[in-house]
Amino acid sequence: MDRMTDSPAMSALLDRLLTWRRDVRHFRTDPVPEPLLDTLRAAMDKAPSVGNARPWRVLRVENPALRGQVQALFERCNRAARDSYDTPAAADYAQLKLAGIDRAPVQLAVFTETAPMEGRGLGRQTMPQTLEQSTAMAVHTLWLVARAQGLGLGMMSILDPAEMARLCRVPASWRFFSYLCIGFPEFEDDTPLLHRSGWQANTATRWDRC
Amino acid sequence: MDRMTDSPAMSALLDRLLTWRRDVRHFRTDPVPEPLLDTLRAAMDKAPSVGNARPWRVLRVENPALRGQVQALFERCNRAARDSYDTPAAADYAQLKLAGIDRAPVQLAVFTETAPMEGRGLGRQTMPQTLEQSTAMAVHTLWLVARAQGLGLGMMSILDPAEMARLCRVPASWRFFSYLCIGFPEFEDDTPLLHRSGWQANTATRWDRC
């Protein structure tokens, strides 16, 4: 592969990609072509990984019964979350569109292997959570590549992790990371839904000196 | 800002960027221009964040005494990690270049605010670790933007997190994430150092059905 020689073009495009990448909750139901999904899957191979351990484990949830169970679990967890807020925050919360499980054509359950052979333990003796950090970066890689291909991705965390492990029958060493919905978006936006809905405005990153 | 209309060009460039993004441990010592650092800092604002909480906290470590303390802490933790391996893995480990603290012109200590007001708790009742997932994606965003600008970034996790919090005098609610070294790289490579050194070969991501 060519070396990177066009840094200005790269920077400009990346900035646009980051600006238009969004957590998508509104999906069209038409299927995503398999070759495009292969591209997404392969992109995860290029994610950074502490110790090169690549501990992310991805299950493609196709079974309608299992999808239904995940949806039911989300509804239960989401109700509990809503009930934990006082009025009027609970009413605000109830207005949010937090899932796209009902429509997204592609759904992935992502886990972290907490005891991988790969990597030989490097970099996780002081910080075991580096494994989950790697999974997060692999999911973010997938997110950006999906967006560049015109797809939307929504990441769902309002799910009981132990229950997700049970539903997906994963090994005991796998820890639930998140549930990803993927499909063509119904609309595009450069402002997060949670900002637009008034739940939480954007804040700026500072780099304080120390 | 223009909408994303040039998806094929975007995809090709992103693939090249992901391929050439590396964890860099060999830095040139010339300084990074401040406007370029502003670009990197601003890019983190575009990272995904559960609940739009943006819990990453970044400290720019400039003080030479503090840099020395971090370097000493790394050497202590790295020695302990090396000693945990049997021969010949311990010898393999000792050959690895795991830090660039001695030379990198820009050094950032990254933490996660575990009790942010922003986001109003959304998405972390079932999974408190979503905050650290967000920090990981913000660091990955920074990594890609740095690479697109010709800079290299190395992420260091072989540091005792409690000791890092003490050295940087952060609030009790901040949890150490990683230490980032940034600068112009001495060389470019499309293969991870840990693969090239024989520590851990690359493995492919599978999406099994369930």
C-alpha cells in the first residue's frame, strides 16, 4: 500500500468524517450488502490494541427470537433507568430515542475476551482495563468506516451485561461491551441527538497544564 | 460545513489512514507547533460519548520534574512486568521498546471523570464503564487526527494508575486512562512493532453468527 503522502487532503476529509459521524437511532430497513459488511469487519483488524491482543469478540445477532429478547431486555433496563430520575428529568428521558433495535438490519453484540492468549499479557498487569480500551477503539474504527461508507451505527449500553452474556451464551471470560445497530440512516445530522433534544449540550475539551 | 458527499474518496483515505496509524515509540525531539496541538485538542470534541458526557480529562505534562517521575514510575512498573515472565519470554520482553517518554516533545496524562455532571447519568446505570469507553474513543480520535497531520502517538499503560493520580494531583473521581506521547515519528511503518518484533502476530476479526 502507498505510504501516506497526502496529509492535507487526509486531514480535511477526516475532519468532515468526524463531524458527520453520529450515533444513529433511526434506520432504514433495507439490508446492508454482505461485501460492505466484510469491509466493516476487516476494518476492525486495523484498530490499535494494547499488546496486539485484539480482545474484541463480535457476534452477529440474526436470530429473530434472540433479537426480540435483546429488545425486551432493553425495554426493561430503560424503564428502570427512566424511573431513577425525578420529574421533570424522567419526562425528558422518556422522550429520548435510545435504541434502534426494532428496525436496524444489522445487529452486533460486542464482548471483550478478558483472558486472551494473544498479547501474552503485555500492558495489562498494571491496568487490566486496557483490554476493554482496545475493544472501544475497535468499535470506534468500525463506526468511522461505516460512516465513510454511508452507513449509520448506534451503540447501545442500556442493557444488563450479565443478562447479555447469558442470552448470547458466551464463554465466562467474555465481558459485554455494547450492542451495535447498523444500517442506512433515515437522515444525517452533524449535531448529537442528545444535544439537539436538550438533554446535554456539547462541551469543549481542555488540555490543562501540569 | 459541507455534508459528506464523497464517500468513495473518504473510504479510500480512511483505509490508508487506519493502515498507517501505528503506536509510535520512536520520536524526533523537535517541538510540535502549538496551532497543530490546538487542532488535535479540538478534534477530541468530536469523539462519540455515551450520554454526551465527554468524561475525558487531559493534562499536558510539561514540568521536567514530573516527566522524570513518570519515567521512573514506568521503569519500575516495566521491571515488575518483565520479572513476571519466565525465560525466554522475559528476554523477549526486555527487547521491546515500550515507551517514548525520554524523547517525545508532547506528553499527555489522560484520565476519566467517573462522576461527571454532564450526561445526567444516561447510559451508565447498567454499565458504568461506558465512561471509560468514551475516553478510549476520544483518545482514538486524537490518534487518527495526529496521524493525518504527520504526527505519531504512543499510548502507555505500564504505569500504576493510583500513582499516576497522585503524581498529577487529580481529583479523587478521576481514574487514570493512559499516558500519551506525541511527536513527529522517526520512521513510518504499516506493521505493529509487537508484530514485527515477534511478540504477537496479527489476528483477524471474526463475526460469528448467533
